[in-house]
Amino acid sequence: MPVVTRPAVLEASVFFVFLENEILVKNNCPISKNEFLYFASDDFSDDWYTETNLFYAAALAKKNAVLPEGCAFIPVRQFCFEHRELSFLASRAASLLKQRKIFVFCPSCGNRLDDDKKESAKRCPGCGSVFFPRIEPATITLVSRQDEILLVKNRNSSYKNFACVSGFVEQGESLEACVAREIMEETGIRVKNIRYRGSQAWPFPDQLMFAFTADYESGELKIQEEEILEARWFKRTELPPETELPRPGSVAWNLINGVFQNTDR
């Protein structure tokens, strides 16, 4: 596991600065070490750290921080789609910073937590408890009915595009059981032939998405209105416009476009 540190001199080669769900860019490109060092201070940053074995540094900007010339914040998702070679590090850094902001004090004894010297974790100097970054498993499933696929719009998502049915895995539940339950709860239909197709980290803030395909078995569409805005069957040759579909590179886009279809699992 990587070591998380906060050194006086940063020996990283990739640099990120975040503000809530946005990331700093300069002229729409990743920032340099100079821009990062501007934020690596208590005046402009609430937290910063490096992961030495991954050679990157990340900082959490204060809301009132004055930006260097030519710099602006853009959504992290947009950055990951436009700079895919950095998407792993950027999404990891965004997730870790959010969790570092949450895990400040030990819930057992109340001491302030320190960075662990060997793991990507927080350690309590008082009682010795160790807190690792949290990952929330979720399933996402493309349901097929002959030449049709089922797509939904999530009511609570900031992105109102059509996508596949998804949901968080509950305690004691298998991934396959989560697939069947979420589809039944959100759309009112039963599925069969549930097949695992792949996975993708989705750190917004801390999900790990497990992709599945499934076949329609029975039932009529009846949406869970507090969760789903719309659910429809689409012929594969008559999908919604690209502007209403997931962006390329996302796990939902991969499912809809058959990227996982030839994976025998």
C-alpha cells in the first residue's frame, strides 16, 4: 500500500488542486508544480498530501482562495474524460481528500488522527486504531429484452442523462442479489441470466462500480418515483441522442456500447 505523507519539499511529478467536486486547470491543462506550491500552504489550502510511490501531490483549496493567472476550476468528471491518462490519479486524489476531510478525529477516543507511515490510512496516536479509505460497492446493469435495452434517468443525479440501473450493495448481499433487487425496486421488473462484465472505480466520492448484464424475465415498468425520473425500453438501433447518454469512458457507456459483451465471466 502507498505511503501518504505531507513533506516540506514535494518530490512529485503530477499535481492536483481540488475544490469540492472541481479540479484546478491552467488553460484547460493540468497544473504545474509552481501552481501547486501556491496552494500548499495554510493560507490557501485546507489539506495537502503526497503519495510517494505514485509520484503525485494533491491539495484541497480554501473556498476563498485567489486563483493564479490563467487558472480555473472545472468538474472532476470533465477533467477525467478529457485527460484520461491522469484519470486514475485525479479520481483517487479527489476521493482521498474528501475522506481525509471526514476522518479527522478518532471516533473511539477523540484524538486527532495522523497519517499512517506505511499505509494509505489514518492512525490514532492514542488508541492505535487504523482507518482505511472507504470504498462503497455498487452495481450497474444493462437489461436486455430481445432487441431492446432498458435505460433510466436517476431523479437524484445532477446528470439527467439516460443510463443503466444502478444501486449500492447492502450489508450481507451478494452482487447478483443487489442487481436483482435494485432493478425490481426501481423499475418493477424481474431479470435473469445476471452476468458480471467488469468494474470501474467511480470516486464521486468513493464508489466501485461492478458492471453486469441481465435479461428481462417478467413484469411491467413501474418506476420508484423517489429514485427514478424516467424508465424506457429503447431499441438498440434507436437510442437517445448522444447528448442524453453517458459520456465515453464511463462504465455505463461501456455497457450500452457492448464493450463488456465479449467478456466471458
